[in-house]
Amino acid sequence: MIAKKTKETSFAVKVGIAFAAFILLLLAFTAYNYYSKYFGGNVTDKEEYLYIHTGSNFKDVMNTVKKEGIVKNPTSFLQAAQNMDYPAKVKPGKYKLQKGMSNRKLINMLKAGNQEPVKLSYQNVRLKETFAGMISKKIEADSLSIINLLDSTSFIEKYGFNTNTVYAMFIPNSYELYWNISAQKFFLRMYDEYQKFWTEERKSKASQIGLTPIQVSILASIVDGEALHDKEMPMIAGLYMNRLNKGIRLEADPTVIFANNDFTIHRVLNKQLRKESPYNTYLNAGLPPGPISMPSIHAIDAVLNYTKHDYVYMCAKDDFSGYHNFASNLAQHLINAHKFQAALNERNIRK
């Protein structure tokens, strides 16, 4: 009888131990599953960024995650996202990925909308189409939406510009903004930067030389086109200010190149000088109707602080150093021009 009870007790103990072991295994599995789902590394190194477009929902995000191979285990990401209430809090943007990032860290970043800012810089851009294409590679807005905005008279007139002068609003510099910015918000951001740039001091200097900020930018774009070296810009700006004040046509080659829409020109010829265009300053007096490129800050400040002298002519030096010979009379200018033309001929530069 005693032996029978001992056997029953021993069996019960074994069952108890087995059950306890099962519970421990179940708890360990549950803990491991929980850890893997929320804290284990799941993000791959297949993509550097996750792009979530404006108007996207959670289904769109999941499609991108699967298609781009963003995570090793899409199912665990789905479950974690649902448990963390992410499907109701999708935010567009450009999100930086790190190999081994957990679902929890990734989802918290997406829920909070913690994007990595886009670094944007531009300078020496001649055409709106080129500018729009360049910007659209950095932000979500496409080039067509940017072009349509720059060509919208009703929109840009509210900010004091027209379709010719709108380029003067963009100050070449380095900026940080978010990838999912719209074309309109991008414009407003650049307008804000324009207002910051045109301080009371710069506005006062523009007024003192008899130009508006937009006119300063137009002239600066010509100075930019002429000057290879920044330190020569104030001299060139002074020459054009002399011509403007004396009522002499600017006769600036960069405006002729722009009017002909041929930026491969190295030597301006008579047939190009005859091109009918409001931008051709050989045919039209005063400033052209708008900038011929986005003027640099150096060029704008060179116009505002131009060197005062009596020169009204200039010609590139025949040593091709990028510097110019300046003259106050036509006779000296013709001597300088002849030297440069001879140097072009010697190098067989015909166009």
C-alpha cells in the first residue's frame, strides 16, 4: 500500500515538473517572440531611406516595406505596427534606415514623423526648367508642379514678382527642408529666405544706387555671367552702373548668349548680336526684363558695393586668365578687343 502511494506521488511530481517545464518553455517562447517582434533587429541594409509619399496609408507603407525589402520579417513588422497603433498615424516623409533597427524603433520614428532633413543647395542655374528638374530630385514635388508655380502670374504677383523676375527671389545658398514639402510650400520657404536676405541695410544700399532689389539681382546676374573671379565683380558692376547712369546700352555678351538660348557659345558673333529679344542688351537700353541666371550672393553684394571708377568698356584679357582689361574710351577698348580677338583666332575659337 505504501509502495503504491509512493509511485503515485512520484508520478505526480514528474507531471508537475513536466508541466512547469512546459510553462517555462511557453513563457520563454512568448518572451522571445515579444522581444523579436519589438526589440530584435529587423531592418535590412537594402535601402538607405524609406520614402512615404503624401496621402499614403498603412497599406501603401506595407507594400513599400515588402517591395523594397526594408525588413527581414514583414509579418512581425505588421503585427508590431498594429499593436503600436501605427496604421492610424502614418506620416509622409523621408526616413533614415539603419541596418538592424528594431520594429519598435522604426515604428516610433515613423509615428513621430522624425524625418531626416534634405540638404539643398543651388547656384548658377540659368533656366527654370533646369532648376525645377534639379529641385524635384531632392523633394517629393515633381518638376511640373514647380514649373507651373513659377509660371503662374496670379500666384507669384502676390509676392511682388512676375514670370520674368521670379528668379530673383531664389538666393543661391544651402538650405535644409523636409523631403515631402509641396511646390507651394517650397516657394514660400524660399520667399522667406529672400526676405531674410534683403535686410534693411541691403535695401538701403539698393536705394542709394537708384535700383530696386529686383533690379540689383538682374544686374548681378549679368555680373555673374561676366566674372570668372569674384574679386573682379565690384569692378564689373561699377562699369555697368556707369553705363546705366550715362544712358549707354549695357552691351553685355551674357545677355546675348541667354537671348540666343545657346550656352555653348564661346565667341559672340554679329549674327547673334542681332537676335531679337528683350534680353539682348545690344539692341535694348537699360536692364533686361529679368535675371539671366540666379545671381550669386557675391554678385548681388558686388552691385550693392560696386567700385566707383570711370570705365565704360571692358574686354577679356588675351592671356585667358579670366580677368578683364577696362577702358574709359573707345580707342583703348578697340586696342584691347583686337588683342583678345587675335588670341581667339590663334586658338581657333570661332564660335
